[in-house]
Amino acid sequence: MIQVNLPRLCEGYSGLRQTARSLSAQLQAARSVGNGLYGSELEKLRPVLNEVLNAGEEQYRELLRMVQALDTACQYYSACENRIVDRCENAAISYPARRAEFVRLADTADALRDMGFL
């Protein structure tokens, strides 16, 4: 049986989403630095930097896929838990109150005798 700690799953999603944003900003900053290398002595480092940036962008895309998968899992588990709770709440059966009466057994015996049961 799978047990899911939904709050922790959603926290993990939020953390990964924040990591993806941070990685995106860092990749953008590194690209900007790489673009600034044109015409300088460091321009020969551009191919190496581009290779590293391309690998970083691939990892960023993978991270985005994980973020999307966690988001989908959070939504599915949350919807499932809500359906279960709704079913349980709707399944409560209420019965109308009944009135209890006391009957004298002597009177009942007379009625049963009159009907031929005794």
C-alpha cells in the first residue's frame, strides 16, 4: 500500500519549483556573462561555457519535468482525498427517532387468548 504525506509532497513541489527558478536565473546570468566575452581575450572560453550552459539547460528542462510531475501528483492525491472525504461525509445514514412504549403483558396475554394463540 502506498502512503502519501500530501503536505510534504506539496512542500517538495514548492521547493523544486523555487530551485528551478533559481537555476533559470543563474543560467540567464551565465549566458549574459558569456555574451560579454565577445571581442575579449576570454572569447576562446565561449565554446566551453556554451557546452556547460547547454548541459545546465538540459538539467533545467529535466527539473521542470519533475516539478510538473510533482504538481500533477499533488493535484491527483488532493482530489482523491477530497473525494474520499466527501463520500464518507455523504455516506452518514441518519435514522428517524423512534418512540418507545411500554405494554402491560397481562393485557397482551388477554389479547393473544382472544385471538386463539394461547
